[in-house]
Amino acid sequence: MFKSILAAFDGSEGSEAALRKAIELANLCGADLTVLTLYRHHSVLEGSMYVTDVEQPDNIDGIMRNHAKKIAEHGATVARQAGCEKIRAFVKGGPTARTIVSFSKQHENDLVVLGSRGLGSIEGYLLGSVSHKVTSLSECPVLVV
Amino acid sequence: MFKSILAAFDGSEGSEAALRKAIELANLCGADLTVLTLYRHHSVLEGSMYVTDVEQPDNIDGIMRNHAKKIAEHGATVARQAGCEKIRAFVKGGPTARTIVSFSKQHENDLVVLGSRGLGSIEGYLLGSVSHKVTSLSECPVLVV
């Protein structure tokens, strides 16, 4: 019934539970699965990041991106180990909910799966508001795990 | 993967789209499907209901319940026609989101499916806030269609 599933994955326990549901559904439907990990652009975070990384402010986007990449790769590994065959992993910078929604629209996903709340390891805020925004803005069904 | 699916159904176009996804998933997983239609108790609505039905204020709960029953039966018929075998329909009075969540917990549903917003034909308010509340409060995954 679903052909192309997008799992938003931030490495938190909640988003891994969501990823596992997405994998089960992808396997059941023979759907392709995309793991998407978001990071916030430097400009959004500059206030706090300058404090923690004053030596290399120009490289903050790169650091965030690399961290997100590792998380996305972990998500893809989890999916492969669970028998998922058609899997891709992406990282994207931008505001979380809107980026998930625009990515899913662009890639014609017919289901978005995400955790009800994350640890906010990347975004620094509760994913709860993200799931609310995504369910409000998404043009396709959203599974909140 | 899902064994017992609860579809919240208020007769609106959005909730019928949600019901159809719930049916597809139930058929795919061999899950049982419960159609749940909510009505609000008299006391919650008395302000507006006395205006529209001054002649029989004591019977308002009954009227609401019967209306909800017809909607639930329509939902069950849609499901049966779509090949769903294990189907039950319920009506419940109470605050919508909390009643959906407590019902799903009591009946050990492992997925709740609902529309992102309804026409509010029964509740008189946008179902949008209901889906937010249900995703926040539910102990099981929630599919917002």
C-alpha cells in the first residue's frame, strides 16, 4: 500500500523505534525506505555554537553535517540489518519540520514516519513540536511512533 | 506487524480517507479493525444544544449517540465492502482525544488511525487539535492521514 517511505531519524531512542516501524512497513509493502537526518544551519545555531566552538566558527555547518551523516548511516545500517533492501540515506540542513515536509514532497514519499519526541541531540529541542508541525503540514500520511 | 487497529471515524471526508488507510493496513497485516465514533456528552454541549433543541433537552445525549451510531455503522460498512473481515464498531461519549487514547489503551490497539482534520460534524471543532492531542497522549503509534 505504501511505495516510498521516509523515516526521519535523529539517532534518539524514540526515532529509532520509529525507524524500526518504518522498516517493518517497508518490508511488508515492498516499499523503498529513505532515512533522513536533519541538522540545523549554522546561522540558526550561531548563538550557542560560538560558545562551544569559538575556534572554528566557519566550520560549524561541516561539523553538524558530519555528525548528521554518521547518524543517517547508522539508520541505514539498522535498516539493512533488518532485511530492508531498497534503502537510501540523506542529510539535510534546515528547519526540521518544514525540511521533512518539503523533502517528502520533492521525493514523492507516500508516508512519513517519525518519533513522537526525540532527544533533540541535533536540533536541541523536543521533537514533539516537530511531529505536530509535520502532521499539520504534510501532504501525505504521517505515522508518529 | 499491527494486530489491532483503531480507526477514529467522524464521517468527514478526511476521516473516511483515514479509515480507508486503516482498512488497507488491516487487510495487509491481517489485523482486526475497530471503528470508533465519538460524540460529546450533553453537558459539554449544553450551551449550544439548548438553543437548537430546546424541546427535548433530556434527550440530547440520545440524539447525539444515535447520530454517532449511524456514522460508525457507515464506517463498518465501508470496511466490510473493502474486504475487511474482523471488524467492530463502537460509539463513545466524551472528550474526543482523551476518549480515543483511553479506548485504544483499554482495547490494546497497537495502532490508532485518524484524519489530520475532520469536518467536526459531531464535535464542532477542528479535528486538527485532536490529532495533535492523540499523537501526544497515545501509548501506541498514531497514523495521521
